[in-house]
Amino acid sequence: MELSSYAPGAFYDEMFDPERRPRVGCELLARTISALPDADLVRRQRSAERSLLHMGITFSVYGHERGTEKILPFDLIPRVVHAREWAKLERGLAQRMRAMNLFIDDVYHDRKIINDGVIPVEVVESAASYLPGCRGLDPPRGVWCHINGSDLVRGGDGHYYVLEDNLRCPSGVSYVLHNRQVMKRTFPRVFEASRVRPVDGYPSELLRVLQNVRPRGAATPTVVVLTPGPYNSAYSEHSFLAQQMGVELVEPRDLTVRDGFVWMRTTRGLSRVDVIYRRIDDVFLDPLAFRPDSMLGVPGIMSVVRAGRVALANAPGTGVADDKVVYAYVPAIIRYYLGEDPILPNVPTFLCFDDKQRSHVLANLDKLVVKAANESGGYGMLMGPQASSAERAAFADRIKANPRNYIAQPLLALSRVPTLIDEQLEGRHVDLRPYVLHGGDDIFVLPGGLTRVALKKGSFVVNSSQGGGSKDTWVLADDIAGRDSAAC
Amino acid sequence: MLSRVADALYWMCRYAERAENVARFLDVSLQVTLDMPDSHGDPWAGIIAATGEEESFEACYGAPTRDTIVRFLTVDPESENSIVSCARLARDNARSIRESISSETWEQVNKWYLLVRDAAGSEAVVEDPHDFLAAVKEASHLFVGVTYLTMTHGEGWHFGRLGRLLERADQTSRIVDAKQALLMARLPDVGASLDEILLAALLRSVSALEMYRKRYGRLDHTAVLEFLMLDKQFPRSIRHCLDTAQTSLRAITATPSHASGTRPERLLGRLAAEYEYAIVDEIVAEGLHEHLDQLQSKLNDVGAAIYETFFAARQEPVTQEQRQDDGPQ
């Protein structure tokens, strides 16, 4: 595959520097790709797609016919993160995870951070994901958020930023594991020589975390994964994680509350459940506590959570910390609880509930990205520079009608990675979702993560629901390997 | 094990088995029809009657012809028991319990479904179904082999095998029923050698010809009937299916051999005992069709009892002792 025609362009390219030299850690990969005949790369791409289809690694698309499944488009050119860079990300992510947990615990207990005037009480209480019913809740070991998947982006300046936090039910980790399996088969030699750090340990780490946060008295806890069911878009991930951890995958109808405990229905009667990795949103957990109209959920489960007889991961109410307005306060939250400067910066954010910031946003809609505070998955978003004036006007009205619900950020020039498009390599924009686990003692950052890629030319939207695909993420064990000895 | 998971394992295997048997049934029907002299009436009408789906067939297609029958039984997604529907249902069940089955099992069901779905898009299957039917049978064999070799032979696997064997007993009874005219007596206007050809085709449809030859040698109506219904060791004979299903059911409940166990164990045990001591001449004298009708209805009762005992949501934590006593409830 001819690489000399590949143009890194005006953006930060993850594989090549502006002089088209491979970056640290990418030398061997670049050499291998350029040595491959064109047809060979395309053949490997096809074979990778075929194995994903056979493995049934699919997601369901909302709005399509019930039961429609697609494979997440996969691109076989990996994104490489070298060791020093990763070490910083790791520290930054762990720091953020620690601070966020202290924040959530504080918000539902003493509210010191509010009383000290760091974050306004209205911001916290107006977050749609804030649950007043969780005041005073004491999740085991004081951990609220056990699994976090923040979205990182690299801007034109070459620095990483946290674009948003996902503290509710971050998805996508199964793609990380599957993509890796496929890549090992696709580029076995380069893979080995590059000393890529393994990601296969994730299910064991996750199980350890879940067992760690068991309720008092459950010496050998029964752990389950709770899914809304086969028609949920992330169902194959729920199933995969349960299988890899060797625990039951349950649907709400499999669970029942009785005598103050949660039980699952088995062929031998009821059997007790101690820890639930739930992939269902808070409000659908318990129709008695939240939404009486919900068909999903386990009636009465919240009372068991409050009594400390079952642990949920993540704990209910955790979502308050990934509200997009609260996000703007995270640097202050880190300073407040840890007395440290944030290692990973936020993207500058304008809060529309503030009059001054709102007029700035409204005057600059053509330059900004506007997001609804409580949406995710690329929904409820305005890409100012690419939107029509009619779309911008409509969004301006929505902002004025409900300022609390909107934030705005400058459009970042997301970095790019070479991607196989129509049998040629072209730069496409990417983000990075690392996965962070917290079981009460230490914090585990999976060395890898989901690199999502916007496959449409020029697009900055990487969400799978909006035409995005994924790549394997190679975190290198050290920065020496991968260069040949002559280069060292 | 979760009731819902046990339920899905049971049905995953039942639907997979059904797909294979529809392929076998259609294969033999097509072959027998080729060998039949034209003088012997409309061969197609009988085929649909044997599936018990005359009404839905007629609503869609009207009068049966070769092409409409092939379409109805293979690629028609609207037809409840077409191969494509069975493969889809097997996969839907597998997909809802992927964490409980081995990845290899899931991949085999998934590949099988994709094979059938892709074939369903082309007309080639209707024109020449032979390769397609062979591929379906082979995929089913792979599926059984993969489940056998990659899954722990614990409760879940036994639920799967129970479903598969009950389905197979039912399907073998339907194939025998459909060809009962052939099995009960020499057809009046069919010569002796043609008679043998038809019996051979029937045996081949359940992969039984060679094994039959080893056991009985020459082809004989009553012997064929005895082999397909009462042979202890042939894997598609009704008796063998009932025996093996019973073994799995006992493994699930862990009922000691001297106890009669839960309701499904009693129903299935009674039926298996009946077949263990049955005499083929008596079945013929009693009326083969009536006998098979009754068998199918007893198999339905076993299925219903399995549902009640294991899959229907139960509210009480149940201990081992209680479970054995709750049989006759």
C-alpha cells in the first residue's frame, strides 16, 4: 500500500508527523503497511469484517426495524498511543475517577462543595440525572462510580482533552476486546514486535471490582449482569461481559424482590443475588421508586439497595456527575477534593444558563458545537460550523427556551488516523474512550480503549449511531520497541 | 440456572432439530415423488397434509405444486416451520443466552442462520433444493457436535438435549406418519422393486438405510417400521429419542433412580417404558396413524409439564426435597 500519497493534512495525525515521518512507536506499523500489496490490505480488512460478523458482534440501531443488527464498521489500521503519553492519560483518568466519586458521595451527603460555594446548588439539583431519592445512600466501600468511560479527544495542538464523562453505563468495551482478537490475527508480526499491552484482562478486573463492592455479609457474592434484553443496542456486549466473567446475564423479569433481598428465578427456585452490574438507566431500575409507567425494572429493588443488601454498579444517582453542565465544574471539583491540578484538561465550555455566556454562544453559533446537557450518543447536538442557518435558528430558540439544558464548546480539530476508505488510505477523525474501574482500593485503567472513527469524509461525529466505526487502540509497553535497531 | 436461560436452551435445540427434520422430510418427499409413477395420483397434496399446515399453506399458495411446497418449507419467512423460520428462531434463542452457551455454539448457530438467510434471497433453492437441504443437515450435525464438544454436560446442556430429543421423536413420528401408506402395505399398483426403492428412500431420509441393512438385511415393511420406532440404538428411532430424553431429564432433576420424580419425569418415563416393551405387530394392528397421533399428543403433554415445572416463573425458594415431591401437583 503506497503511503507516499497519504496526506496527513492540516490536522494532527496520530501516525505521521507533519513531515510525514512515522511518529514514535508507529515506525514498524507504517513500514509494514507500505510493504503490503494493496490487495492484501483490502483482503485483510474483509477477513476482519467477516470474523466480526460470524462472532455476531453487532449492535441494534434505534429507529430501524425491531431486531435489526449491524456490525460496527471496523477499520484495521490501529491507533497507536506510545508509553509516555499513555502514562499521563492513565494518571489523569485515575485522578478524575477519584475526584468524581468524592463529588457524588458529597452531593448525596453533606454537600460541602456546595456550601463552600464551588458549585451552585441549582446546577446540581437541576441535572436530570440527579436523584433526590439517593440522598444518604451509602454504597459499599463508598464507591458510586465503578465503571467510567470518559471520551478523550486530541486537538490540533497535540494535547488530549476530556470531551465528556460517561459515568452511567458506558458501553463499547466489548469492541475493544473483539477488535484486539481480530487484529492479532490480521497483523500478528507487527503486533508482537510493537509490544502492545494486552487488554484481555478487563473481564477479570471487572469481576474483581464487582466482588469487591459486595454488600456486608455476602462472603461469596453472586454477581450478575442486568440487561434490558436482546433488543437493547448494546445487548451483545452485556452478554459478552457476563460470559467472560462467568456470571449470569439477567433481564428484569428474571429478578424479584422478596424478604428484603433480590432473587433470580432459576429452574430450582429462587436464588439470591448480591451484586448487579446493571446496564439499565437509573429511572428504569425500579418502577416503584422512579417511573410507575416503566415496563422495565424490578419493583422494590431500590429499597434493597438502600438497606445495603444488594450492590449496584454503578450506584444509582451516579449520573449527576456526567451532566454536561456539571462537567464544566470538574476541574474545580478535582482541585476541591484532591488539592491537585487536573492532569487532563477539559474542553473550554460555555454554560448557557449564565446570561453573559449565553449571549456569547448565541452570537457565535456558527463557530460552536452545542450539546444538550442530558443527551448522549451524538443525539441533541448542533455542529454549528456545518449546520444550516435554519438549523442554527431552531437551536437558538431551544437554547433560549431552556438555557440550563445547553452547553457550547468550540469545534475541536480532532486528530486523524489513516483509515482504509475505498481501498485507499485517508485521514479520518477519531476520539478515544478509555475504560476506568474503581473497586474501592485502587483504580484500574485498561491499557487500550475504544478508538471511534468518523468514517464520513470531514465528519467530526464518531458515534456509532451516526455513522462512526472503530479501530483497535495500541498502547505500547515502552517506546523503544517497534523501531528497528538501526534507528535506535 | 435461570429459568429463562433453560427455556431458551431447550428451544434453541428444538428449533435447530426441527430445521434439520424439515430438510430431511422434504428431501425424501422429493425423491419419492421422482420415483412414483404418474398413475399414482397427486403426490404433492399428501406432503402438506403431513406437515399439518394445510390451512396456512392454502391461504398463501392455493393448490400445492412442487415449487410452492419447496418454497413453503424452505425459504418462506412467513411459514412458521420453514427452514428459514426455524433457523431464525434457533438463533434468536441462542442470541438471548449467548453468555450461557460456548462461543463456538453461538458462532455455529449464527453461521447456519446466515447461510439459510442468504440462500433464502435467491431462487436457486426452489429450483434445485438438494444442495441447500444437504447444507442444512450438515450445519445441524455441526451444531450438535459443537454443543457436545464445547459445552459442559451440565444442567443447561441437558435442557438442550432434552429439547432436541423430544423434537426428534416428534419429527420421526411425522415422517413415519406421512409415509404410513407405504409402510402399512404394499401399494397395489406399484411393483415389488419400486416398493423397495421407496422404502430405501424413506430410510435414507433419516440416514437409516445403512444401519437398517446391518440389522435386518433385506427391506421389509414391518422391519422398517420397527427400526424407525422401536430400535434401542439408532439415534433417530423414537424409542432411542425417548430413552435419551429421559436420561437428560433425570440428570436435570437429579432424581434417584428408585424415585418417580417430577411430573414431566413421570409422563416421559411412562412413555419411554411403553416404547421399551412395545411390539410392532400390535402397533400395526391398533392402527399406525392413531398410534402416532396419540404419541404426538403425549409428547405435547411432556413439553407442557416441562414448561410448568422448570420454565414458568416460580416464586418460592425450593429445596431439593420439595422439588421431588412437587411432581403430582
